[in-house]
Amino acid sequence: MATERTDPPTEDEKWLVVDGRRWRRTDPAIPEDALARLKSHLGRGRSGVRTAAGDAELAATRHRTQLAKVGLGERGPKWWEQTDAERRERRESALAELDALDD
């Protein structure tokens, strides 16, 4: 698990730049087990977008991808502007909703 920090993250810790486009980095405070689960859901969502057979399946896989990205802190409220409790709630609620998709 990531260690607690008191100093704010640097711009390089917040953003990844690829081909001149800025992408939000994953929340570094996410514990390894939750990170692995969120990345698994993200991979399944991305794969599903490429292989979706129809509009409903495409919408479902895009929804999974969005939830995973929010859980990772890459979309939604900026993780560096949230309290530790808000960050934990963000990832835990995303994981609960993602896991429910598999039931």
C-alpha cells in the first residue's frame, strides 16, 4: 500500500503526457489488491468494447470501463483534491458496482 504523504503531489505525479495529450494518473493511494481488481475490470471493459456484438453490449462494456476509470481516480473528481475518506469511498463504491456487474 502507498505511504501517506503530507506534501501535495507534483504535476508529474498527477498527469501523464502522451503525444502532447495530458492524461490523469491513477491514484497512488489505492492498495495493491484493489488496484489489481480495478485494472482487471478496466481490461475486461476495454476488451469488451472491441468485441461487443451490439449496442447494448457496447454500452455495458463502456459502463464497466467508466466505473473502473473512476475507481482508479482517472476520471471523476481529481484524487488529489479529495480527502483520504473520499478517495477510499470512490474506489470502494466503484468496486462494489463493478463486482455486482458479474453477479
